[in-house]
Amino acid sequence: MPPPVFRFAPSPNGHLHLGHAYSALLNFDRARETGGRLLLRIEDIDATRCRPEFETAIDEDLAWLGIAWETPVRRQSEHLADYRAALEKLTARGLVYPAFESRAEIARLVAAREADGPWPRDPDSAPLYPGDAKALAAGERSRLIGAGAPYALRLDMTAACQRVAGLTWNELGEGPDGERGTVAARPEAWGDVILARKETPTSYHLSVVVDDALQGVSEIVRGQDLFHATSVHRLLQALLGLPEPAYRHHPLIRDADGRKLSKSDRSTGLRELRAAGVTRAGIRGLVGLGQVSLGVSKTPP
Ligand code: GLU
């Protein structure tokens, strides 16, 4: 049996906070416990928000925490051809269509539907895309693309779910409602998700699935905020013929008011805590990991 493969996959769009430390340390501890490998993946496809200095800061903060990872690090922005190839596979299967509406136009389409009663929302509480662009004639699509109109490439969820039914995943951790063990995937709850945009041949969902497969990740340890997204990931894995990893979702670290931590809140930032004299052992204590048997507390901060 090859050793299990874990990954920590931050986006370099800000500094890491205690929640990231918890996720990264859980991955590191799991890799140590199982004799597995730990990879670092930089999820930097959003060129407008990601910056190289944040990636440098991620490296520094993880090293300070005592975490070691394999190199080379996979940087998503350097692998767009891999995502494009996956997108082409889905397109060839007739599962992708361009949608030209702006955010404001989508909001108007949803509001018009809501006049007739409640309109479904996805697990993150955003209204589902109403699917209007699916009805555009091929000629009209080509005309708009030729005219340089911006567009998003969306997954035809109904068609995709007809190809693969009965998907599940193995949850080694716990979902927000205590889900564990064999969990039934419900990708249809997300509607026609965006897989790519005119200027970017990928999206979070597509690149995470392609990368986890290309990197041979066998156990995905990440926050419960991504638990429901796993349904979309399982669907894409099945459509693309990719292997199925196990998932271990962990609870989120929350602030005193019970809110998810944010990269902009300095009181829980790792750099700020370090500057305030908190040690790496202190960070483990703050996220409830104790000293475990890794000898981390013996290493000077
Ligand atoms: N890049 C994502 C984030 O920073 C995590 C992706 C994942 O673990 O699947 O929230």
C-alpha cells in the first residue's frame, strides 16, 4: 500500500489565521500518525485577490508552526492546461454551457422568480442560478462569444446527475449536522455551478478535484465549511473518471461571537499572535490540539 497523501490548500489572498493553523496542523498530525505524505497546494487561480507576498507569508507561518511539507509546491496558476483539459472532457460530454448574465442580471432573474414564491438556495444560502442561458440557441451563443461578451461556463446539473446517480463519500470526520460514515452526495442542491469563466479556464470546484487526483491525495482534511461542496466534488470526480479520496471535515474555529474567522480580523491572525509572544505550542493549545505526541512543544518557537 502506498503511503496516504494529505494536502493543505490555502489561497494566498490574505494572512493565515487560527482556523488555517488548525487545519494545517490536523493534516500534518495525520500525515505523521499514518506515515503519510503532506503536500502544500497554493490555490491562486483568483488573480485579482491572490498575491505572491501572501504565499511567502504562508510558507513562513507554516514553518513557524513546525509543519514540514514536500516540495515542489503545486501552484494552481501554473497548471491551467490541466483544468482546461478537464473542462474540455465535460464539454465534450455535453455538460457545460455558457451563461452571459452579470451578477446583477442574475439577481433580477431570481427576484422575478421569487415573486411567485420561494426560490431554492444552495447550501451556502445563495440563490440557485435559474438556468435561463441553457435555452439560448447555439447561434446566439456563438454570436455573443464572437462579440466578446463575458460569460461563465456552467455545469448542466440536471444532465450531469442523470449520468451518475447514487454517489456517496466516506466521511471520516463530521459534517455540520453530525454526518459521518457513508454520506449521500446531493450535488443538485448547488444547481448549475460555475466551472470556468471566459478569462479563467477553471473554478475552485474544478481545480480542487483535478489537483487532488493528479497529486494522488487519498485523505482530504479540511474545514466543515466545505462539507457540502464535497457533493459537487464527488460528482466531478465521477464524471471525469477520477479516484475517490476519503474526506475528514473538521469543525471550524470560531471567534467569541461564534463567527467564522476572517483573514481580515487581526486578533486571530498567526502573525499578530506570534508578534504578541504566543508560541507554536500556544497556538496548538488555542486550537485545542494540545501538545500531542509530536514533540512540537520541545522545539523552541
Ligand atoms: N483553498 C480553499 C480555502 O482556502 C481550501 C480548499 C480545500 O481544502 O478543498 O478555503
